[in-house]
Amino acid sequence: MSDRHPEFPLAEDLVYLNHAAVAPWPERTRQAVAEFAEQNCTYGAAFYPDWLKKEALLREQFKALIKAPSADDIALVKNTSEALSFVAYGLEWNAGDNIVTSNEEFPSNRLPWQSLATQGVELRQADLYAAASPEDALFELVDRNTRLLTISSIQFATGLRLDIERIGEFCKRRGILFCVDAIQSIGAVRFDVEACQADFVMADGHKWMFGPEGLGVFYTTPEARNRLKLTQFGWHMMKDTHNYENKPWEMHPGARRFECGSPNMIGIHALSASLSLLLETGIETIEAALFERIDYLRERIEQHPELELLGPAPSHPKSGIVVFRHKKIPNPALYPYLMQQKVICALRGAGIRFSPHFYNGLEEIDRALAIIDHYPA
């Protein structure tokens, strides 16, 4: 096997193809956490002003990564589900309103909307393969009572990548709010919040961004966030955050209004380090390298007599996800075998999901597929 990428000194016997689930940390992220822990252990909060600078830096890094107009549009949240719930329970709903989504969404982008049924709000779930295009399938469910369209930019179980710019344009023309769960996009492919005209975008940091679990991003336009009533309250969401005698207080004018309490400082140091790798490498470079690996993986699977590609056709926009099945070995048997052989992957949808990243070597893909060929008879 060729030398590992210096930022990813993974165990030599491991083939890591599971970035659509939980990614490994880069070396710089491990160092950042170790240094933060040492500083905290030795000096307590004596360096808190520096930690606040790191928090501000992380917002700027997210701004650059998703091409947001301002760092004030960035909230640091616990996870995607929290951000989606801010939208679901921040908007004022009327009985008879409806929300359009797909029938392939991860539960995070389904449960908050389904819970609004108690307010008379209908969730309409499109079959993305029931029309000329996945986007058309969504549009066909929209009517005059549609208040919001919410969709994953890339579907977790198939790798289907939506044309979110087309969807955003459609929503903007009709005055419909547009919400994007971008957890399978940010860090893997280019993502531009203004180009897709999204009102709300959210993602965890622990997948393609190489960050820890428990910290993510919530982007809102100024107009959209002013339509959300707050559902959590605490000291950190005040305009004058560190004026603890602030009576009466004002809500923070930016997206920080959604951060009610103390920040996850260790997570902030970790995720900032991980994003620094993405930004230094360049998302265009990362996307190109990832697609090279995806093309190679798809080609190898197509050439294999016992493997079958699943999911979208090659002509569809690419993502970092490839799903396949073995024609003779059932998925519930092949998946634990691969994991036992230290090919880290996932059982998703109708098959096995491989999700490499830019640093994976092509020989790792060859090795994973060779392991399948050695499945015990």
C-alpha cells in the first residue's frame, strides 16, 4: 500500500470508506484537541479570550466554505436535527399548510416536519423517480398551500445529488421557503448558499468535514431568520453577549440568536482545525479528487461480474456516495464480513455504501473489492 496522506495516519490494515457516516479526524485536529486539553488542564479558562477568537474564526471558515455573504449568517449548533427543529418550530403555521420533501430523507429531515401534523400541517413526500427528474417530482407536489420545500442536497442511502440551484430558483419564483440539509455535500463538493438561493442550510461537522460529533452549522438569510420565532433562550443569544447585567436585553441581530448557551469550545477548536485542512486544500481540488475516486470505484464495480451498481445513473450529478450489491452474497452477510476485514463502510438503502474522500488511494478501493472476492464460500 502507498504511503498514507500525512493528515490521515489511519491503521495500515484499515480501508476507510465511510465518510458519509462518521469521518476520521485529521492529524491537525487531534493536535488541536490535545493542545486545548493541555491548556485547559494547566491554565483553566485563563485563555478564554483566545478561545473566543477561535469561535469567531470558525464562523469565518464556514462563511468561506459555503460562500455565505456574512459570518453573521452562521450559527454554531449542536447538530443538523437541532437546526431543522429551529425552522420547523420557528415558523408560524396555519392548518392546511403543507411542506414538500422526498420519501428518501434521513429521519432528521423528516421527523420535525411530521411532528407538525398536530398543527394541521401536511408533509408531502415525493417519489424522486416518479417524474422526468427528481426535481420535477418535488415540483409536482407543490400547490398554493406549500409554505416550505425541504430536501437533502445528496441522498444518504443512494448518493442521488439534487439540482438545488434549480429547486432554489423554483421556490424563489413562488415565494416558498427553501431548506437544504447539506450534510452530505459540505466538505465533499462545492456548495454555494447564494447560488442555490437557500433560506436555511444546515449540516453536522462529523462527516465530510472531518469534525467531531456535536457541532455543526446553521445558515440563514437575514430575511428568513427574522421569520423564525425563538424556541430556546439563554445568555449567549443576547446582542450584548458578555454584559451579564443586560436588563432589558436585546436579541442578537445575527444568526447567533440560535445559540442559547455556552459554546462547545473543545468542538470549536477541533472543527476549526478540520476546516482549515479543507480550505487550505481547496474545495475544488477536493471535489475533483473525490470524483476521480468515485469514477474509479464505479468503473471497477461495473466491470465486476458479481457486483451491481445501485442508485442514480452515471449521467446524474456526482456525489461522494456509491451503493452496490453482490448478486450472490446477501447484504446482511456481506456488510459484517467487510467490517470484520476492516473495510469500514455502511449498510444503507438496498446495498453496501462506500463513501471515500479525497485522500483515499485508488489502491484502497482495489483492496476493498479484492476482499469481497475472498468472501468465504
